[in-house]
Amino acid sequence: MSEMEVGTVQPTSHNAPVQHNLKEIEESLDGQSYFLGEVPQHQLVDPQAFLPLNSDRLISSVNAPEILLSETALLIEEDSAHIQIFQRKISMYAEKIENNKETIVKNQAKIKQNNIDMIHDKKNRDYWYGRSEEVDLDYQNAASSNRFSDWAWLIKKYGLRNANGTSIEAHESAVDELCNGETNNLISLYKETGKNYDKMKREREAENNQLFRENSAHLFMNEKLQGYISTIRAKDIAPLEEGILLIRELHAKLSSLNSSDSSCTYGEMRTWAETFLNDFLKSNSLVPQKMATAFRKLASIPLPADHS
């Protein structure tokens, strides 16, 4: 057997082109030299995130900080506008609360006045009921004695008169019937007056009960509105405020970079941004995800740009 036959198998004409192509690729890769972290971004992260290299300068043919400052200012303006919307809603709720409080104070003043008036109503009611009982008792006493002097006393005490308006005479034979009719009229008048005061007292009591119900409803509504306000502040405004604070810090950093020398690179901005974002999110857990994502995009942090 020849040396050719016992040696290494020679490549056939079929696989020779493949090896040639691989060799060209290896030479191409060997010819490329990247600094650490300088591999093109599409080979490191999201294929759709074409981020500048760390060594690229922020200020070159394009002033990146100036552009980013406009974008951060727009973000701050948009979220500030959203906060204003929530603030107007809070103001509306607060106005309703104040109106309810004013109504409660007015109702309480009315309740207090009604309580004072009810005391007088009760006294007046009892007075006139007492007067009617006194008239009845005086008549019964006069009728029981049936003496001229007692009838004269009764007639003069209450000014009892005949139907024609003249005073009843104590010596008349029908003095009992005449005094009975007149005292009954007087008793009815006194009782009716007492009933009117009692009616006013009950009306004031009913009004107070209604005012108590109204105040209770206003207090319940105020508690509900206060809950709405607290929820808006905690769940809507506070996250936006923290998000604005985050973007404002980036805005301040970009302003500093924009005013510094033009040698500042994306790598320097990323170094600051990644550390700052990490620490900020730990102490400000309410930052909306969209604001954290916006910060990463604006700071050109090598994370998936569309991550949310």
C-alpha cells in the first residue's frame, strides 16, 4: 500500500469549499478587535435595540444631551399635566367636602335653635294645659258651693260674658249654665293653644331628626370623598411624582453633561445612570414601570429597549 493510502485522508472536492469559507470567517473575526463592552449592541441585547457604543461621544455631529433634554422635559411636562388632572379631581372632592361641612354647621345651628325653641314650646304647652285645668277646677269649686260670692269670683276672675257681650250676673238663676258654657269655651281655647305649642314642639323634633340624618349622610359622604382623595394621592399622584423626580434627576445630569466638555461618552453616562437608577428604585418603589423604562431608553442603558 502506498504512503498516500496509509496517511491522512485527503479532503475531497466536495468539502473543500466549506473549509475554505470557514477559514475566511475565522480570519474576519480575528481581524476585528473590540474593547471590553464594545461589541455591537445587537449582538448583546435586544436585536431591535441599536444603542451607541460606550466609546461614542455624546456631543459629536449631533448634540445628544440637547435632544435628550427636550425629551426629558416633555416627559416631565406630560406627567405634570396628569398630576394636574388628578389635582383638579381632588379639588372637586375637597370643595364638596367643604360644602358638606358648611351644611353640617348650618344644620347644627338649626338643631340648637330648635332645642331652645322646644323648651319654650314645652313650657307654653304645659302652661296652657295647666290654665285649662285651672279653669275647670275653679268652675267645679264654684258649682259645688253654688253661692253668689263664688259665682261672682269665678265670673270676675275669667271675665265670663253672655252671648251679647255683657258680663254674666252672679245672681241670675241660670248662672251655673252660663258659667259652664263660658268656662268650657275658655277651657277649649286654652287646650287648643296648648295643642298648637305641642304640635310645634313635635314638628321641631321631626325637623331635628331629619337634620341629624342629613348630617350623618354628609359625614358619610365626606369620609367616602376623603377615601377617594387618599387613594388618588397614594395610587395616582405619588407614583407620578416619583417618576417625575427620576426624570428630573436625569434632566439635571444631562444639563451637566451638555455644559461640560465635549469629550463625555455614552459609557460615562451609562455608568452614572445604571448606578443611580438602581439606588433610586430601591428607595422609590412607586415609580411607574413606564418611567423606569423611559429612563433606561433616554440614558441608553443596554437593556431591552422595549421592556415594560
